[in-house]
Amino acid sequence: MTDIRSYEDSHEAGFGDYVQLLKPRVMSLVVFTALVGLLVAPVSLHPVEAFTAILFIALGGGASGALNMWWDADIDAIMRRTKSRPVPSGRVQAGEALAVGLALAGISVVMLALATNVLAGALLAFTIFFYVVIYSVWLKRSTPQNIVIGGAAGAFPPMIGWVAATGAVSVEAFLMFMLIFMWTPPHFWALALFMKSDYGDAKVPMLTETHGRKVTRAHVWWYTVALVPFSLALGFTPVGGHVYLAASIVLNLWFLRGAWAIWRRDEAVAEADGYKVEKAVFRFSLIYLFLHFTALLMDAGLRTWGSF
């Protein structure tokens, strides 16, 4: 990491700057998927325990965001998508971001372990370590497989929620993990295709920069194909059901259609129309993940109501 003192200034940070430091949009996905993992588990926690577990999982996600912003401030300052973040813009000093991240990491891990079980706390600790050290420090700047391997960090929250409730890892938790893990590469590569110069300017070895855009388009297709079996398999476990299977079939057909369009699309045509297809697939990928987990909740609700 290069010297980031140049991004600091004397402006006093406001409350909103510290909220942004925790990457609230990413945190919302962490909270939602962790909550689903907890609620669909076969063991029910007391509402206070469940709220506490989700709170500390959210704080762990925020800790990861703060530590990532501290480390990546130099490249964040270069990319249009990230240059207004609190650290590269100078609203929050790098040392403050580091202190906030470390404090929240310690608090969230210890408190989750005390509130639920040691395995849940250990998984949260590993997730923070993986995102900050394995992904941010090592993979992101060294290999075009950064998104593939690094996607594991974002895939752990539903497993942590499940383990917080049950105290153990299961097939269901693994498949929820794999749903997010396999979804991450096509989601981010679709973004990379229309964020043309950002990663190259920042010297981040995204697949578009190291292997070219044609190869990236093929990867979007093949990783989407590989995602489908995992998403459908979850529907045949005890947490799945008719709602989930129906939703998954429809969503996968739409995702495959979009990924195929990206693969077969000529780069000159894509550039001429402002990458409309790539942007549409990226936006749909967000809905894809949200609706899969929503469908799991709906099936859990139907099972609960049917038991009365």
C-alpha cells in the first residue's frame, strides 16, 4: 500500500462519514443474508439473541469495510466509483479508519461468541480476516482471480447466521455459501465491463485488464452456468420449497439469458450503446440474490404457518 497521508486533511469528520466508512450498502447485504441464514435454521433463537447476533454480524461487516477502506485508500482515490469515500476524500483520516475497524472487529467477534456460540464468533473472525488480509491485502492487487477467491468473504454471512442458531455447519449452510460465492464473479465482472478505465487506472488486475474483455465476457457466461446447480440444489434441501424452486428457475433463466447476451456481444457495439446490456445484467444480479434469499424466507414462513 502506498503512503495515504496525502489523502488526509484537517476537515473534521461527521457522523455520516463514519457510517459511510462501514460500507452501509454492503452491510445491508451482509445483514439480510445472515438474517435469512438464522431464520431458516431448524433451531430458533430467542428474539433478543437473534437481534444481538445480527447486530454483531453487521458490526463485523462494518469492521471489514473500514479496514478495507484504510488499506485501499490509495487505489480508491484513483477510481471514479470510489474516490469520494471517506478516507481517499480526506474526510476521515487513515489512522481513524484503522482504529474503528480494529475496534469493531474485536467487539463483534467476542460479543457474537458470547451471545451465541464460539463457532459463530470464530467464523466471523475468519470472515473479517479473509476479506481484509486474503482479499484486500493479497489477492486484489496480485491476481485476476481476486474476485473469484475473494468472493468467499461475502458468502460467509448466511453460514454465520445459521451457525449462530444451530452451533454447526450443514449442507444447507454450505449451499447458501456457494450461492453467493458463485454469484460474485459474474456480478462483479459485469460491473468491470462497463467501468472501463477504473481498474486499469488503479493497476488492479481485474480480468478485463489482464485477459481482455472477450475472455471476461466468456467468464461471465461460464460462471453463471456453474452457479445454476448450486442455486437449484438449495431448493431440494429442508430449507427450500415450492416458492424457492419456482423463483430460482425463473431467476436463473433470466440470468443465463443476460450472461449469454454479454458473451455473444461485440465490444464495439457494447461501447456504442453505453454498455446497456452489461449494466442491465449487473442490476439484475442484485435482484437475483435478494429474491433467492427472500424466497427462502417465504418457504420458511409457509412451513411455520402450516405447522399450526
